[in-house]
Amino acid sequence: SRALNQAVWFEAKRQIPFPINECHFDYRRVAEIFEDSSTKLKIALIAGTRRLISEHLAPFQALSIRVDSIYLSQDVIGRMLGGLPDFESKRHYCLVNVERNRSEIAYYLGTELEFSHVISLGSHFLANRRDDTVFEYFTETLANELQNSLDFYAGQYANRIASQVYIYGDLSYSDELISRLSTRFEFSFLRFPMETLRNFDCDN
């Protein structure tokens, strides 16, 4: 509705950490919250600078490919959690995405993204791996960053975290990485089980 759009616009100007006229943003309804005789909406707001969006669209424009929609990958992967066979809406989930030039550590309550942490360590670090020392350093650095983000998340958002961490992206099929990380923490690391996802609705 118009009133909701105006309310989101007002909050976006307050909370987005860069000038509103320099960004694109959109939102979706996450949940309805009933308090006494009133109803409130929980809103997921996603924003990106116009410059960042233009950089991502440039390869498509060069090929004359029309892009209708842009999604935040961390938000999308969170929605996919609802397809897990043992999914629980009140459960905390942690996912680690290892990309070529960086890694993302994200925390969810159910399907909703609550906190994420991006580090500059990516799979390219292992391009010139000559011995086990390089992989050991990679794992140790990733584990330290994960522990720091876990401590922050547990203190700011949750009393307890998930007992499992899902790995996806580059190195998700590296049993060596998953085994090394599992030995450093009291919970297990698993590759994200895409093959077990149930059908789910992501249109809401």
C-alpha cells in the first residue's frame, strides 16, 4: 500500500548508511507481529549503491541481455533453508560461502538473515599451494574469522547458535576443509545439502 511504501521510504532514509539518492533499494514483508490490539510488519530491506549495481549489470548490458530482477544471494540462500527436511523456523543457522576472492559468513533465524560478515580470504589463496602448510594457514584464518563472527552474533542476536555450519561455494566439496574446520569447533561442518531440499515457495 501507499502508506507502507512511505513508511519504508522514511525508515530507509534513516537506516541505509549512504545517501538515499545514491542507491537502489527494495523490501519484502517478512512477518506480521501482533501486539495487544495492533499489528506490525517486520520488513526485510535490501539496498545497494547505484555504482555497485551498475558494475554488476555491465557484463549483461555488453551482451544486450535484459535483467529484470536482482537478488541478494545471502537472502536467497536463507529462503532455501526452508526446504531442508529438518528445517525449524526458530532454529539458528550458520552458512559459509567461500568465493574466489572473498568468503561470506551468514547467520539466520529460520530463513531470515540476521547478520553477515565478509572477509577477503578466498579460494584464490590456494592457487599456488605447494604443500600442506598453505592449506593449514587458510583453514586457520577462516576458523579465526568464523569464531570472531560467532562471538559477535551470539552476544548481539542469540543466546545459542546452530550446532551445524553449512559450507557452499568454492571448496564445499573439499572433505579436507570440512574435516579441519570440524576439529576446531564443538559443532560439525557440512556441505549445503542441495540434493535434499524439498519444494518450497519463495514468492512471498
